[in-house]
Amino acid sequence: MTPPAHPDDRQATSFGAVADDYDRVRPGYPAEVVRWALGARPLQTVDLGAGTGALTRVLLAEGHSVVAVDPDEQMLARLRARSPGVTALVGTGEALPLPDASADAVLVAQAWHWMDPGAASAELVRVVRPGGAAVLLWTTRDPDDPLTAAVRQAVVRHAPDLAARAQADGSPRPARVPDARFRPDGTTRADTTAVLSVADLLTLVGTWSYVALSPARDAVLAEVAQAARAAVGADGTVRLSQHVEVHRFRRS
């Protein structure tokens, strides 16, 4: 299955080569936001853009059935290793490898902006049963967090062409499913803190697509390392403030 052309395709598929690092240091999702989005009854869900399965594992722990879909086989290999028995399929939001009306909910974490919203919305209409939900989730960095500011400053200094992308990391994501058969059905937000060693922070920043693909990657990480070492606490870790935004849309 070949994904449609998209201006961000190279960034969208940049994660597989660092799948193990991505899985180890990327933040997960609080169980309470999944409970808010889906309720208590076990549902048939799809984790679209599942990556290495951070959201898949929360859905399973909450008692839901999950089909994981991602365009990157390397990421799915890591997901299968962590969650044996989960159905994990190569596919895209624009061409879901799923039958009509086969899901109670499709959840998209950190991936909706990689998709063509019109084509992906048409697929959500096809796959989600009437009364079901589409749920868009993002983890965004707190723009006032000193380490987030250090990354942004390092990118501006060493890769100014990517400054707008770095700035967007601390901004709310546009959340819209552009099909009238999905109506907005609420939003919530959870504040979280990632506690990391300096080495893991640098690994995390190195998995951010605009850093991973930049010719200035090493210079950016060197400057972030300097800021991180200055921020180390007594326990030898640094803290990165983040927000998880959740937007639910109900299928008519």
C-alpha cells in the first residue's frame, strides 16, 4: 500500500530507523485521557499512526481490543515485540486496511498532521460505526519550559529554516475532522512531566522529526546538552513539562 504524496512524507516516515530509541524515551499517554475519550465499556478500537505502540498499550490495559495501523514496518515490529498478539497492519490514514463499520473508535496520536485530512476523514467515516468516535491526541511541549525554549533557540540558531516547526511544538494543534458526519464532542487536557537523564533527553530530542532530519542535528543536540546539564536536579535528572491534548468527534 503506497501512501499518497504529502509534503511531510519524509518527516512522517523518519522514525523507523530510531524505533528502539523512540519506544524507550517517547512519553506515553495518561490512562485518564483514554477513559475520558472512550468511557468504561470495552470497545473495538484502531490506533492509527500507532508507531511503537505507546497508545496501544494504554488501550489494552484499559480493556479495549486494538488494531494498530502504521505506515512504517520497523515501528510496527517494535510494537509487536512489546504487545504480542495485537493485530498490527501496515497502512495509512488515507487508505485504512480495515473493513467498513469495523471500529467503535479510531484514535490518532501524534499523527493527524501527517495525513491528508480530507482523504483520512473519508476513511474514518467508512471505518467508524455510527455512534462511534474519532479521537485526536497530541503531546505538546510547554512553551515556557526552559528546556523546550533551549531546543527552540538551538534550532533557530543552527537550522533557521526549521524554526517554525520548532515553534509549533509548543502550540496547540489544529484539531478538525472535515466531514459533517463527525461532530465535535468535547476536548480535555492533561499536564504531564517527563523525568529523564540528560542522555535520554538528548535521545528524545533526536527523535523529533525536524531535528532527526536536519543537517544541523549534532549542533542542535550539543547546545541542548549544555542547557540540560545546567538544569540537572539533585537526583541527576531533568524535567520536561508537557501537555496531552485530546479532541473527540462523534460519528453520526
